[in-house]
Amino acid sequence: MHRARIGLMGMTLCAGLEACGSSPTDNAATTDQNLEVFNWWTNPGEIDALGALLDLYSKRFTHTKVVNTAVATLTKAQEELQSRMASGNPPGTFQSLGGWSLLKWVVYNGENDLDSKMEPIDFIARENKLADVVPASVMDLVSYSGKVYGIPLGVHRYNCLFFNKKLLSDSGLSPPATLSEFYTVSEALKAKGIIPLAVGSKDGHQIKIHVWDGLLVAKGGVEFRESYLTGHEDPADQRIVDTLNEYAHMLEYSNADRGSLTWDGAAQMVVDGKAAMTIVGDFGRAFFLSKGWRTGVELGQVPLPGTSGTFVYIVDSFGLPRGIADRQAAVNFLNLIATSEAQNVFSPIKGATPPRKDIDRSIYDAIAQSTMDDLAHDTLARATNQIVKNSEFVTAVNEAMQQFAIDSNVDAVVNILKNRYDQL
């Protein structure tokens, strides 16, 4: 009760000030408020993870009404968020991949703090000692000019290959570690009438993950990829051409209807035994777990062939938009997700690696624990959306990769890169 009184007094004294927050247990601070959580978690597993997190929040803050605004696919969500932020109608908090997906709102009209669409939330980071328990590489993606603008909730690895263990085992095959092994395994599966690789290319963002956040590491290396995506290379570099040709070759072993599917449809093919493998960030593990699969039993996961030792990562984070009506409800949410308790509720369901290093490892499965170790020891590489500042370039690449999955036209993609490269 003493803490509650202090929290209430603090809220009265600090109302409207950026430097003041409240404890996640201070229920009185959220009386008769609304919290809108904007996100793109609409697939099985993702929905369950967010639901568990919002249930935890609702039990803690019983007088706050939670509105879950979920928009299918990252691409559509970004379009809607752009419209709302530009029109001065921001949600209470919104999911961001960190990096420039978040920071573009911080430097909305240049670098003048008065023009920023986001509040700095260093007070929440300090209260939860994030600098001590979250890797600097993760905090860097939610920080700008020495200030924190997002609270990291989960880290995901993008360069992942999931596979149906029974299909591979029954065929006497091991998961491929190299691109050469991928083709050997694929030929053997194809001979048995099994689709080797399930692909859902309806959302070009996912195909960009395959190529730019996976194969480009294998074909060009981490340093070249970083240099290319920051505008320091020839847009038509041979390593880009080789990467595109490699993916075109991989698509020869995929499903013909890939253009009509999103990534979850491709994952379902693996669950149904129609296909043996699929490429998706490890957020896909939540989908497989929601189908009753168990890691290491029905489900296998390895780094994308040719990328072992490199961890291409994104950070799911949430921030505090300026000018929202029920600011304290959002502050309480951000304070909550910064805790190990909340991350232990969310991450095992979501298939995410918790940003905090002081979580309870015993509640995570073997693959999750292995991924935690990889995050700590592998070479880290930011995902494309974290590196590229210009959202128009990202959109153009998404659209180009969506079409490439249909026609495998390398020259068309290279021409788009040439025409857009000066945006980097």
C-alpha cells in the first residue's frame, strides 16, 4: 500500500512530464483509461503470445480497457500506421521492428526534438535496468542520439530453415547445412514426390527475408551485405546477381502456387506433410507450436543453408507516441514488457528470444535455448528493415521480390536496384 500511495502521489506531481513513469503494479494509475496496442500479429501462435501478454496487463491494470488493433501482414500494417501517424492519430503504442522502422518517427521532420513523433523513454529503461540486462546490440536498435525510444520485447532470427523431421527421417535425409546439401536433399525429396521447399510469396517482405536477410549472407558475406545496404557498393554487383540466381534455382524446388500463399500457408504445407522445408524467421516457430508440434520431435530448425554462424536479427519493440490521450496506460504497458516476467510469458509462445539475459531458461525448449546461445556468440547482422533508412527503397525491394518469385527475372530486379540505389 505504501508503494501504491507513492506511485499515485508521483503521478499527480509528474503528470505530463516525460521523466516520470509508474511501476507496472500501480493499478490506480490506469483508472478508466484505454490502451490501444497496434501490431501485425494475426497468425496462430503470434495471436496466442500477444493474448497472454495482454491478459497479464489486464490483470495488473483492471481499470484499463485494452484494444488490440491487429493488421494482417507487416506491409499493410506499416501503410496504416503511416497514415495514422501522419494525420496526428497515433495508437497508444505500436509494434516496430526497431532500427529505422522505429527511428523514422523519431526524426520525422529532421532531427529537431519538437518535430519528433515519439517520446524518449529513458526513464523506463533506467527503471528496469535494461542497460545491464539487455545486449547493447539490441538496445542500439531502439535508441537514437543517446536516448531510448523503444522497449525491446522479443528478438527474432530471420535466417532460419524449418523442416518436417518425419519426412526427412523417413527419406534417410539430414537437414542441409550448405547450399550444395540443400540441392542434394531437394533432389531426393523430389524423386519421392515430396515438395522440397514450401514458399509463400504473396507478401514480398517475406521473399526479401529469404534473399536479402538470408542468401545474401551466404553468397556475399556479412560485411558486403552491410556495405551494400548502406549505399556503398555497385548496385549491380556480381554478388547480388549471384544471390538472385541462387534463389531462382531454389524456387525450382518449391510449390507452383507460391504466389497465392503467405508464409503461414507455406508453413501449413510442412505441417500437412505436403512439403518438407520452409524458410521463415524463427517467429514461425510459434505457428508450428500452435499446431501441436514439438521442437525436436515433429519440428526441426537450422540456420538457412550457408549462413551458420551468422545471426540476422530483428527486434520487436514498442514505443510511446507523442500526444496520445491515455499516456499513463501506455507507460504502464512499456514498463511491464520491459520485465523478465512479461518476456517469460510472451517469448516461449511467440518463439522469440527474450532480450533480457536474466530470464528463466528452464521454461524454454531446446531450440529456443540454442538460439539464445547463438545470439550471444554468433556474428550479428541487422535485418534489411533495420539497416535501410528510406522506406521507399524497402517498399520497392518488397515489390521486386514478390514479382521475382513469380518470374525469376534477375535483370528486372537489378534494374530496379540501379534506379533506386541513390535512395540509400
